[in-house]
Amino acid sequence: MAGRAAPGPGALLCALLWAAAAAGGGPGDNPAPGAFGHVYRGAVNISAERVYAFAYRSEPGQVDAVRVYVNSSSENLQYPVLFVVRQQKGVLSWQVPLIFRGLYQRTYNYQEVSRTLCPTEPTPETRPSEQVIFVDVASMAPFNIAYELLVTRLENFQLETNKAFNFTASPSQPQYFLYKFPQDVDSVIINVVSDAAYPCSVVSVQDIVCPVYDLDHNVEFNGVYQSMTKQAAITVQRKDFPGEQFFVVFVIKPEDYACGGSVPSSIRGNVNRTWNLQRTKNLQVTIVPSIKKSVYVQAMFFSFLGFLSFYLGSVIVAFVHYIRVQRKASAGRLSPEHGSGMMTSSHPISASTPEGSSYGAIDESSSSGGRQPPSPERRAPGGSDTDSSVEEESDFDTMPEIESDKNIIRTKVFLYLSDLSRKDRRIVSKKYKIYFWNIITIAVFYALPVIQLVITYQTVVNVTGNQDICYYNFLCAHPLGVLSAFNNILSNVGHMMLGFLFLLIVLRRDILHRRAMEMKDIYTLDYGIPKHFGLFYAMGIALMMEGVLSACYHVCPNYSNFQFDTSFMYMIAGLCMLKLYQTRHPDINASAYSAYASFAVVISLAVLGVVFGKNDMWFWVIFSMIHVLASLALSTQIYYMGRFKIDVGMFRRALMVLYTDCIQQCSRPMYMDRMVLLIVGNLVNWSFAIFGLVYRPRDFASYILGIFICNLLLYLAFYIIMKLRSSEKLLPIPMFCIVATAVVWAAALYFFFQTLSSWEETPAESREKNRPCILLGFFDDHDVWHFLSAAALFFSFLVLLTLDDDLDTVRRDKIPVF
């Protein structure tokens, strides 16, 4: 009838009770009227069960939640008390004692259980609706089992934006709450904190559907979830929930092994016994809006424009340099190519120099003690640059002198660059170009399966919702499309852009060098450091690939793909050391094949170290022995300029040298400078070996990288000191690059050691290290490390490229070797 008021909850409940009684049901079928907030005590057995009916009115557009608390003092697992809650669209049931299973089939029981019923969806009706809940209590026990029942309506079921909410949960008393997106918010971050690390808990975000999975054994069935000790953070986007609302579920696990905790000593080893542990945890949840789309645009502009400024700076420097050279050339003072690795016109090549003379030919004034006769192998046909597979791929030294002559030259007390740059320039250049082509091949074959693997990882994360797979900084992980942490990927753009810029700079020098050679119509120059650009090209490719693989690693950083982020860092450090050594030892540097094979061994050791290096002492003993022996072998090769043969008789020869030079007569080392460098280098490497053997660092990959970087810095410092000691100069550009390298590396390392996550720990323990963004509200400390390390590597490469530009006008028989 129009205008008639809707019946109240009491009238509806009376009507239901009258209908049940009229049906002639048994005593257990007649529901007793229930009141919210009232504790009901009773007893049930096999022939007596109880049914309670609770009615309430739901206001239009309102989501009402009801929580049921039950308790039973009985610990009899054979005859538990069964509770069944019937709602309009669902049924929820459990037993008391409630049983949870842990690791190795350990069982835990709880007498007190409370569950939140799945709330009814708000109806579009404009008037209140009546809701009824039936609670059935039963048991198959032949004797009475007491119980307590309490049903309440939740007042704080809906979470509010930017407002912290505190509550308590336990394994048998999970909690979940509702959150609705405000109109102007497209993405939010759910921050959950706790003062205590344990008990271990799980935070889950689930859609508004029934049933809600809020127990340990089923919380992973739906939605997105994380394990948690003291901190958790989940980014949720509006587009993922059509209803623009979701449940935040909190579950306490019965054991702590998933979070890195241990089983209490009192129950360890007792598998068949059932335990009753009191595990409660106080939690605080705060939901805050995430960044807007405009911040994504600002971050991308910042990243690209910041590194494009390096391109602009390089163009300005090149233009200024061009203007200065042109002015000096017009005044007749310099050749147009001065400063690009060429000699000046004030030091012309003698007209009597034969067209086919050898690369780095030494005249009678040279320190080698006389001109060597031309050899057919050293003659370069005019204008010919024909490839020779025999010359390129041969492992034999192509130096035309006999073996004894090679020993005489390379073992002199005072060596000059002309002594170690005697091979044909074309052959040596082709040898170093193999570095470039090999690293491209390695990069392609390495990167393709890496990209495929990380795409699979990201797909698994998105499909399963398991956010424990990837070790992000969840407090600063901004998703974009299918990527969960786009900021960590974007920050690697610097490596790729600066690596490409370095390739352009090297290409410019290479072109200018070739033009100068063509203008002079010769293939040999007796001035300056020999120009071989193959290693520089390889360094540029390695820097770009470091950015690509670091980005791939940060798609889903975890234990299984850590080597993606470090492999090319090892190669960069190794290539820099090889380039520094090649500068004054062009004839005796390592071949590309042996160098890359050594890098492969290092990467293999890094993988083995992560797998076995945590607790296995045997691995550290073997690794330390390999480290020390490798340092000694390399030191011997460097000291004797590659003339010490590594074969079966090397130990006998080494003992003989020690006996004659150290025991029989304590003579001064023939090569004092080299000896000082090698002693310091061996002390540093032995210190690393002892440190690893004693402390066994957990981050083995960074430990290996530290060894490479320390050796590189040591060698670079030695090189610069010896350069200054030899009265050589540091021009303004290399001096600026050295200062910039030191400053930027110092800043970069500061951010590197701000650990934000660690795949060496459990995901929950790793999240304790998470921190908010620090740059533009988009980038975290590790992203800043990416930016600064890219710039630092770029400046480091420029140091190696320009360090010896002051020697372009110095004859090679005047440039010392050290």
C-alpha cells in the first residue's frame, strides 16, 4: 500500500520465527532471536544444536559489515564445535578449535575465533532494506560442549584516505576492511606498519566479491598479496577494480618461516603434537594517494633532458675546440687535426721514411739500440688495408724479430713506448677491433633470453598477484602499463644515452685520425700514444648494455636474475683496466678471446658465490686460493712483460728466482716502479681474500665488483702518479674529467650504499628497508645511484680517452712505459 512504512527488524524477525515454528521443525530448527552486542552462552552435543537469527536494517548506499566472535573452552579435536553462518548470498563455516598447519605438518589450534562476514552489496533502492543472518551451532560430541557467541556490527569498516587506522589480528581472528576510491584519485598506496616484526603476516588486496579469502591457507587464492614483518606497501590503481573499491585483508600466519623467522625452541622437533600459541599483532594501515600522471611526464622529461645536456655540452666543447684549432691552423702553427690524437706539423715525419716502414719504427737514436732491418711481414702496402684472417686470428706474436730479440727488448731496465709498439699498426688495430665485435655478439645473445625471462617474471607477478616474487622498493614503486616499478627502469636511460654519446665521441676521434693518416699518406707515426679505438668502442657498448640489463633486472629484481645487473659491470671494469694497460703496452695486451673468457670465469664464480657462498666454508677456501694464485700469476706476467711462460716448469723457475734474488743475494728489483705497484696490488687483493674468508659477505656479487673496482682505481692512481713523475702534463679537459669523476663517484657511492631492498633476505625482511621517494616524488635512492653512476662511468671513460692527449707531440722513444 502506498505510503506504508517498511517493517522494522523486530517485525521481520518475528515473522521468520513464526514461519519456522509453523513448519514444525525440531528444537534446533527454531531460531532464537539474537541481539547485536550480546554474548550468548550455551552447550551443544550430537542431539542438541542451536540456531540464532540476527536482523538489521541496511541504509541505502551503505555497506554494513558484521563480525562474529565465538569461543569454546574445549580442546577436543575429535569433537569440535561447528559454526555455520548463513547470509542472503553466501555461507561461511568453521570449527572450534580451529586448526592451522605449519611446516613439516605441525598443527596449531585456537579456541577463540572471530570472522568478518562478507558484507552485502549496497542496493540502488532509495529506502532501507532488511537483512537477516542465521548462526547455526552444532557438534557431533556425545557430551555437552560449552561455547560463547557474540555478533557485532562494525563501526569502522571503511578506511579513509590519509587517515591511520589501528587494529589487532591473529591467525584465528583475521581482519579486512573496505576502501573506496575518491573521485579525484586514480592510484593509492596502502602503507601497513607494525612495531613488532613477528608474528609474520600477509596483506592482501581483493576485489569486492564473496567469499573473502581471509585465512592462512586461502589468502593467496585471490587478489594481490605480500608477506610482512614490520612494513608493507601495495600500490593499487583504480583501473584494476571496475567497482572502484576493494577489500584490504590482513592475515597472521601460524608460523614465521615465510618471513625469515624461526620455529620456537619449545616446539621444535615435536611434529605430532598440537600447539596452542597466542600470536597477536598490532597493525596500523594508512591509505595515501599515489602520484598523478603529470609526475610521470615530469620524471621522463627530467631523465631525458638531463642526459641530453651532456650531448649539448659535448657539442659545445667540440665546437670551441674546432674554432681554436682552425685559428691556430690559419696562423700556420698547427695541423688541423691537432688535439684529436694527431701530431703537430712542427714535428714532420722524415721524408726518408720508407712507405712500408714498420709501425712505431725506431731509428738509431731510439732506446732499442739501432734500427731494425725491414721485414716483409712488417711492410704495409701503400693504401692497402686488406684483412688477413691469419694475421687477425693467430695466437702467435707477429713481431718479426727472433724470440731472443723480443726478450732483450722487453726486459730492458728502461722501456719506452717505441719498444712496445713495434708491430704493424693494421694488425694491432684489427686485433683490438675484435673486442668491439665480440662484445656486440655477447650482448645480443645475452640480452635476448634475459628480456624474455623478465617478461615472464612480470607476467607471473601480474597473473598470480604474488608480490613476494620481486624485490622492489614498494614505498617508491610506480607502475606503468604491465611494469610494476617503472621508475627503476626509467632511471637506467642514462647508461644507454651516455654510452651512445661516448661511442659518438670515439667515432669522431677515429674519423679525424683516419683523415690525418690519409692526408699524410702514411700508415705510421712516431709521435704520441698509438691510436687503437677498438677497446673504446667495446667500452661504449658495455655501458649501453649495462643500462639495458640493469633495466631488465629491475623489471623483477630477485635471486634468480641478479647477475643481469652486474655482468657488464665486471666487463666494464675489466675493459677499463685493459685499456689503461694497452695505452703503453699496445703489443703485449691480452687478446679479446682470452679477456672475454676471463670475464666468463668471473661471472661463473659470482653465480657460484651467491649459491654456495652463504654458509659453505669450502667455497670460500677454494675461491680465496684461486684469487691469490690469479693475482700472483697476473703480477708475474705484468712484471716480466709477458715473457714469463706459464707452464709446468713455472713453479721451478719461480723458486729459482726467489732463491737467487731474495735468499742467495738480496738484490734490488730490476723494475722498481712495477714492483711497487704489484706489491701494493697483491696486498690489496690478499686483503680482499682474507676478508672474504673470515667474514664471508652475503652479497658476493658486490664483493667481486669491489675487487674489480679497487684494482682499477689502484692502477689508475699508479698511472697518473707515474705520468706526473715522468714530467708529463694533464691538460684541462682530462683534469676536469678526473675531478668530475671523483666527485660524481663519491656522490653515487653514497646512494649505492643506501640499501632499499635485498634479495638475500626474505621478501618481508627486504621490505623493512623500503623508503619513500626522494627525487621529484618519483625516484628513490637507487634511481639516483643509476643517474650518478652513469655520469661517473661516462667521465671515467673520458679520462681514459683524453688522459694522454699531452703526448701527441712527443716521440714514442721519449715516452716511458710503466
